[in-house]
Amino acid sequence: MKIFVIFLALLLIIPLVHSQVQIENSTSFRTGYSSEKLFSSDLGMLSYVRGETIWLQVSGSHMIELHNKEGNVVSGYVYDGHPTSIYTFEESDILGTWRLIIDNSVYELELVDQLLEVEENIVEFLLMNDSLIVKGEIRPIFTDIPLESEMIIAKNRKSDFTTVQTELVIERTNTNIGITYNIGEKETTLFIQPYIDNVRSEGEYSEIGLQNIYAWAELTSEIALVKKTESSRFTTYVDEPIVETDRTYFEITDVARKGINMTIPGPGLTDEPWTVPLKYGRALLSVYLEFEGQIFVNRIPVIILEDKIIINPELIIQVNSFEDKIEYREIIKIEENMELEFLLISKINGIDRIFYYTDRPALTKINVIDRTNNEKLEKYNIVFEEKIESIKINQTTYIIGDQELINMRNLANAKLFINSFSTFDSILDSRMNEDGIIEIIANVGIARIQVIDSTGSISGNGEIVIRKLDSDTEEFLITEWNGSDVRMILPEGRYLARLESENIQGETEFEIFTDEKEVSILVDSM
């Protein structure tokens, strides 16, 4: 069990909207969410959400009353000393400070929801240094002291399956964990499947047979106990299990087959009397793999929402809760049809409050297509007349903006370079394919350059310098020559190829059309 204690001077941060009335009693008691998982009042009081139950245990007989936010008695009786269910919060109950009265002692607890409101949320996407930059600012509305605030950014995975790599290596081969979730009406299930990656770290395919392992898992969350006085507040955090599975033996292969089933009860319910109920927000999934006497622990952050589970998000950013405006600027890897999920989560009165938002960067994708064979080119560059941020990843150029606007306005004056050489097109020939990707059609050919003498091909080392002869500017490309033919895609035009080596030199002019052309540089015999 892990415990954190945080002390805050309330008057220095956010004034309380109500005064704390707490008369200490010489007899300490315990409260909880179930009959067996109870926490000492010496550490503080729990907070609750609708659907959860207050359990109480105190020595001896006492008069017990529970008052709602409006001061009305919702539960009252003579307590006999056994763990007792005091009250189950209903959907109609009013949020705010409730009071538990034991004889003449008054203890405050909070009934809260988990929605975090914001007054402003701005997200901006930029392209810089071959990366997508996510830049944002958010102004949350805090009604009480926020703690442990995090900005979380995740790629919205349409599949309910997630893969996480572990530190377990079997015969130089990585082991992964496949996690599948399903949210039902009454419970949520996780299926956790360890399996062996079928590619070695060096890139060779592995041939590994069945491997014997033990595996088990637990899902935990932080429970906060808040102890308040008129001028200060102590918050104690305790890590407690929501669900634990049995230690299970099975054989794993390079296919995710067998695994561990984890059943998570719905909000307000507990899996076992000694566990705590699920709340929406942050949790930690720990998967234990035991192999040949060693235990490998994999800690996987998860965020549980009403209609989905975010497993191992891409970015978790610690933010300062006490700034009026929270700002962030992060790098994220571009993927096809990418939608991002943004969550600001702050712990208020011991419970995660959540702001959730999705956004999709308006990325225009551009490919350059060989007119002859309709294949995508990779060695090209597009120069835009206007100041437009763009990045190129492999065969695709990305631009921030709408496809139709980019196609009409920006491509009209853009310049296309193939292997550093400009094309003749004053206006680029472009189209949009069925996937919404702009395709620029280029007239290119292939030059296969070889160095020969009177006896045929020769060997050696040096450089071949290619210059474009029908260009108004100096355009050239230098490529290494090691005796083999040099094959290069070039835009239509006239060129000069010159071999520069210590012992031999030679040059030749040639012209490229939309075909493959053999180019020979004739040199003197060595």
C-alpha cells in the first residue's frame, strides 16, 4: 500500500465556500465504501459520488445522523458497534458538503460529480521539424482546491485492442501484452494476453516454441482521505485495488491466444468486500509476468470513462493546477486519419474531475505520382510560394489546412523538385483521389548511368555530378559511384553527367523523357 500526504494552507490558495465544523472525538472511527475496506478517521474523510455507499464502524453505541447539503436528516439511528451501511447516495441527492454526526461530533464529507468545467479551451496544430506540434491553452473552472492535475493527450483508437511492449525478453525476442476491453451495462471486462513478438530485435523472424509463464494483474486507483481544519487541509492518498486476478499458468506463443480475464464492476460497486469501487478517471493497470523465476512488472496507465477506456495514452503532462491558464506544447507522431483525445483531470476533494474533448488536425496530404506507371515518388520536394508550414514523411507531404483550399490556391504557384531538379510545369497538374489525398502528376523518367571504357564496364570509386542544362538556375546533384550502375528518377529535361574520380574522368549529355534511358559515360581505358 502506497500512501502520500499533502498539506495545503487553504487561505493562501482558494477561500472555502463553507466553514469546516469538525469536533474531534476521543473515539476514532472508520469509514469506507464497503464492509471490509474501511479507513481510519484519523487520516481524514472520504469523498463520494452518486451510487456509492457510506460504511461506518465505531466502537460502542452511538447516535448517528447523516445530514444532506440542505441540513435535512437523511439517515439516523442508534449504532451498535458493527460495520454498518449508513446510506447509499441517489441520483437525486444534491452535491456538496454533507455532515456525519456521531453523538455531538460533526464530520464533513463531500458528495461530488466528476465533471470539470472550463471557460476556454484552445487547441492549435503546427508542423515543425518533421513533427506535428500540439499547442493548447485551457482555463478550468475550479470550485475548490485542485490537486494532481494532468493534461492527457491520446490517439483516439477506434479499436478496443491495445498492444503494450514489456521488458520481458525470451530468447532475444520481445514479449508484448495485448489488452482488449468491453464495456457492458453492468460491468467492464479486460482481456489481457501476453504473447511473443514474431520478429527479433535485429529484424530476423524468430522460431520460438511454447513458453511457460505465470501471469496475474491488478487494477488500482488512488483513494484520498481529506482532513480539514479552519485554515488547512491534509490529504492522504492511498493506492487501493479495484480488481485483482489470480496467478495463472499458461503457455504463450507468437500469437495472442490465452490470457487473463479481469471483470470490473460498475461504478459504486465493489469486486470484493476488501476492494474499492470503480470511479471514472485515472487508474493503474499492473500486469505481472513470471518467467524462469523472475517477475516482470508492467505498470500501464489507464483512464476509465463512461463509454470507453484509454489505455497507455501517448502523452501525460503534469500541469500546475494553480495557474489561471494551463498551457502545453507537445510533439506527437502523425498517423493516418488521426483524431486526438484531450483530457484535463484534476483531483478535487479527493476525486478526479474530468474535462474531455476531441479534435482532429486538418491535415492535407499530398503525394507525387509518376504519370507513366501511377506509382508514388519519394525523392521530391514541394516549394510553396506562400508561407506554408509543411513536413514530408516518407512519400507524403503534410500541410495544415483544408484539401480544396490547398488545391486551388496554393498548388497553383507551387514548384515541384524531383531529386533536387525542377520540373517544367508552370502550374502543377493535380487531382484528388478517393481517399481525399491530393496527387500531383509528374512527368519523370529514369536514367541508368554506367561508366564504360572501350572494353566495357569498369570498376572504381568516385562521384557522378548531374547538372540540369535547361534550367535558368544552377541545379545539380552529386551521387556516389562505386563501379555499379547508378539508377535515378529525374524530371523531363536535358542533363550533363560528369564522373569525377582520382584516376578517370568523363562526361556525357543526355535527355530524359517519360521512359527509362541508358546513359553511358565513356572514359579512357585504365
